[in-house]
Amino acid sequence: MTETNTTAKRITISQASAFTGQRVEIPGWLYNIRKSGKIVFPILRDGTGLMQCVAVKSNLPEEVFESLKHLTQESSLIVTGTIRAEARAAGGFEMDVEGAQIIQRVSEEDPYPITPKEHGTEFLMDRRHLWLRSQRQHAIIRVRHEIIKSCRDYFDNNGFTLVDTPIFTPSACEGTTTLFECNYFDDEKAYLTQSGQLYSEANAMAFGKVYCFGPTFRAEKSKTRRHLTEFWMVEPEMAWADLEEIKRVAEEFVIYVVGRVLDKRREELKVLERDTAKLELVQSPFIRMSYTDAVKNLQEHGSTIEWGSDFGGGDETILTQQFDRPMLVDRFPTAIKAFYMQPDYDHPEVALGVDVLAPEGYGEIIGGGQRIHDPELLLRRIEEHKLPKEAFDWYIDLRKYGTVPHGGFGMGIERAVAWICGLEHIRETIPFPRMLYRLRP
RNA sequence: UCCUCAGUAGCUCAAUGGUAGAGCAUUCGGCUGUUAACCGAAGGGUUGUAGGUUCGAAUCCUACCUGAGGAGCCA
């Protein structure tokens, strides 16, 4: 342990280029170290980047050199030194070390488990709290941040008001089989929300154009690379909007989000080895196809799908791999859609719903559509779906007091992150994924 | 819930029914420009659990546990 010079300015690694030739101190963690006799190269990590340091035995007090030489991975320390442009270093800059204060040396009895080598999924998932320190996870989480911020910016810039909806709900949105149940004092049951939509409809009647953004929960026993039990969803809802307007907004929104990531997160996409040429193609117009045409298309390509059933496992892949940009598929059979979905005025056997399918096999990232605004039709559908009318009294009220055509959609953030980052599995898209069989850490 | 595959050193993996091994990690030694550095040495194992077959089981059989991939359902 040695004192660091208090006159050196404290900076982050991301700021280093602006301090070339200056003496600074950087607090961080030891990412890796390479030794070559009387010169050692500790690589420092501080959350903003990596900095190769150069510690030369002849330029340092004996105890400082020895403490650096025997430092263990993820030990915390503050290094002081001079920043220098260096083509041989990974980031283009490195630090000539003049002093180092070791805050904690990680014990060799119990070394940091995640080495710069290969690890299996289970090992990493059990250590998700540590895995987040790695470069790849940084890139993904930063892209996620950009996606979330651009979702908010898009709606904020287009006349939407953020009106958040409750997490605890008294009843189901679409049946109770996929809801997490919990006790809400005494004997009452509450459920974790699986969508803010019904409340957003109330908010849209109050504010015109609204969106909510928060976590949603599905107790589905789905064990696939596309499912989480807790995931984030952004859900815009618009009064006076018909299906065509909803499709227009969904397309414009997706183009904006992808464009923002391409604009601001090139470095991260490079770390992830994402083929950005595929993302550059996300431009208007998206492919537009009705459900009925999609079924015909699928049958011609060998699918066993029949009109009236939902897309099966490979169907979305067969569909999307024919095109290089997202698809808008609309007018699904009314029978397989939620009770609130507005039937087509001329062909009531199909509903005015729309899904956005991402290309490259990523499939559905957005689902939405126009909601029923006619009070009698809504009551009839509630009965047909055998839903408890009392639970929907407030929802029915929205059709009694100045009902108007309206609708919106929801985008699953993690699926969007997986697509834009080009990830194999959704588990890496959220800091602490919650899945069937995975609640910890 | 169903189907398929896999559990061997801290990690990633070898080992055809016959003495349980390598690379990385850790410790020690060497090296003044390394890029997942390299070279040398050391320590590290009840082969997921329980039972069975066999002279002999990491290997074959049965059950269970854990994980992965997929199906159904969905964003």
C-alpha cells in the first residue's frame, strides 16, 4: 500500500483520451494482468472501459511493484500515473503507473470465478451478479439502456404522456392461467400484471395519447430462448386511432429505436459482432401481410398450419426469413384473439389486431390492435369469454362515457434487445433474468 | 407438462468395461512490450445421487436430482 498523489485528478477510463500527457488517478478493478519479468501490464476495468497500465520495476518503489505483480483478478485499486497514446494498447491509450493503492486484494484462497476463458451457461447464470462485469454483458446492457431511452424519447416527442399502470391487479387481463397470484392482505387475492393495456385505455380516454412502461409478469411454463417470467414492456395507447394508424406508429417507432441504437451504440454492436448491415435495412415500408395471406404463404412453404390456428414454432421463422425487414401481420381470426379485440367491420371473423415480426428469425416483438369501442359488443364478448362482468365494470364505463375508436400495442423490451443485439437467448438481455427454474441470484 | 441430450479437478473438456488425463485458473520460479502473453514446476478427484450387472464400472442397466436444447403457450 502506498499513498496516491492527491493532486492527480480522478478520472474514468472513458475520459482518458482527454487527459493525454497528464497525471491522473483512476479507481477500478483488475480485469487481467500480464507479467514479463521486470515489467507488468495490469489491465484496469472501471465500468466505462478498459485501460492497460504499464508498471516498470525500475520506476516504482519495490513494494508497489510487488503488490501489483501479485494482484489477483477483480481486486479493487486506485492507480496513479500519466496517460499516453499507445497504438499497442487495446483502447489506444495506456497509463504509465507511478503509484497504486490496493483497496482489496482478492484472496487466492477463493479467486474470482469468471476467468477470461470459456464458461458454461449454468455456471455463468449462477454467477449473474459477477457475470455483469464482463465486456459482452456491458455491451448488451448499454444497448438495452439505449433502447429504453429511445422508446421514451419517441413517445415523448410525439405527443404521448407517460401514465404508468399498476403492478398489482385484482383480475386477469386475458384469463387467469398465466398470472402470478399473491395475497393482498386478509383474504383477497391480487395478481401481478401481465399488461398495462386495460388501464392504459382508461388513461387514453383521459389524455388522448399515453404510454406505460414497466415490468410485466407471465406465469407461463415456457422453457424457450424467447421467454422470461418477468419482462419489461412499453405500451402506447391512442384515442381516436384505427388499425392503420396503429400500424403506422408501430413502424415509425421501430425504425426510430433501431436507428438510435445504430447511431449511438456502434461500439457495443461491434463487441457483440452484430451484423449492422441487417439493422440498416430496417426502413419504411415494412412488409405488410394479412393473417390469411400469411397462412397461404406458409402452406406454400411446407407448413401444416390451417386457417384459424395461431402460428406454430417454425412458422414465424419461415415467414420472416423471406424478407430482410420487419413484417406487419394483421387481421388474425377473432376466435383466437383476446375479448377486447375489435372485429373487422366488414369481415367480423377476423380481428383488427397486428403483430410486428422481427427479421432473422427473431419473430414477434410487438402485438397490438384496435380495441372494441362499442359497449354492447364489448359486453357480448365478455359473456362469450365467460369473464366475470363485475371485474370489468370500470372498463365497461370507458364505453359508456364518450367511447371512441382507440388502440395501441405493446413491445417486449427484452425481445427487442435480443433482436437488435443479435443474441441467441433472451436471458442475457436483462440484468437478472427470471425464468422457469431460474429465480436466483 | 412432454420429447431429446448432458452431468468427470475451481472452469472448459478427454479417457473404446481394465492404473482418472489435458488446457486454463491458483501457488512458486524465469522473462523490460505483453495482447485470453509465453516457458518450467507444484498442489488440486468419493467421476450428480441411490441401487444393480460384472473378476473389474466414469463407461452397461434402473430410478431420482440438476442443467441445456426443443414442443405447446406467448411479448
